[in-house]
Amino acid sequence: MDNRNFIAKRAAAYFQSGDVVNLGIGIPSLCGSYAVDGVLFQSENGFIGIGSTVKEGLMKNNRFVNAGGVHFIPVPGASAFDVAMAFGVIRSGRLAATVLGGLQVSAKGDLANWSTPGRAFGMGGAMDLCNGSRKVIVAMELVAKDGSPKIVETCTLPLTALQCVNHIVTDRCVINVTPEGLVLSEIRKGHTVEEIQAAVEPKLLVAPDLIEMEED
């Protein structure tokens, strides 16, 4: 399994049947393939009940497009509504979780995920999702393409939200954000605590019951 799907599969393990969950673009969008039955996916442009992506060669219905512009097949019982109601769902705390990509996560759980120097795509609904969801899961590679840390003491990129992240799921480990600090709770086979610590800026606490991440 490639790293992106490995991350998505682990992030999806946080979902339970009956949860309403919002998925961001990129790695988070892959989580739907690994969710247990009964999870309902929500989109900021006005859907609950987003199903599988329409595969190439099949007829696409332009009424069924998620917030990332991807055509999908609605599940039985899906609902469609306007954007105002979609954000009402988010802001009223009805989302069990959101999974978002990350550019930086700070030691306190601050998230920066929408802008880098010279490139700004717009924050979209991420600010609302970070503040309205009961659980915020960041799914990302542990380090940037140039090897620099993405888990930092303090975010230097424009912030999405403050102290919002609960779990960071990466290609090498899972880190939980707690009042005591960042806790390394799971590690992938072939990696070490020392290696993970060297790849992040904040001092990590190691869970006494540190476990190995599941592989296919």
C-alpha cells in the first residue's frame, strides 16, 4: 500500500457507524474507501451521503459534485441542500469528525493548511470545519518534500485555526495532541522513536502503550 492510502486508512479508523464526517481534498479524500459501513460523508456545497467517486467511462451527473469538484454517486438516503444549511451543519457541531491535509501543525495543535509563500488557494471551509467538528484529524506526510518538519513548535505559515487538532496521522506514526503535549501513540514498522523525534521540532511524549501501526 502506498503512503497516501496507508495514511487514509489509518485516519478512517477513527470513524464509527452513524458518524457524519467531512473529508478535505488530497489524502483525506481517500478515507472514504476505508470507512466502516454507516459513515455518512458531508460536503460544504450541500450534501450528506456522498458515496464512491464516479469511475472513468461512467456517465456523470453534474448535480452530484462534491466541494472538491469530484463527481460522486450518492448513497441511499442521501440529502442535498443549500450551502447555508451545509455550513449550519458544520457550525452547529453535528460533524463527528473532519479530516484535513496539513502544511504545518504546531505543538499546541494549531493548523496551517491553505497557503504557502507565493501560493494561496483560499481557505475554503477549513476554518469552519476546524472549529465546528467534534474531532479534527490531520492526514499528511510527516515531513515536507524538502525534508523540513511539518510538525513545528510554532506555525510560520498563515493559520487556519488555533488549537484545533486532535490527531495527526502520518506515513510513519500517529501523534495525539493533548494538554500535556504531543504524544507519540503509534509507530510504523521499520521506524524508531528517535527517527520520529528527529523529524519534528517539538519534544514528543512517548505513550507507555506505544503500538505498531497496522499494515496490510
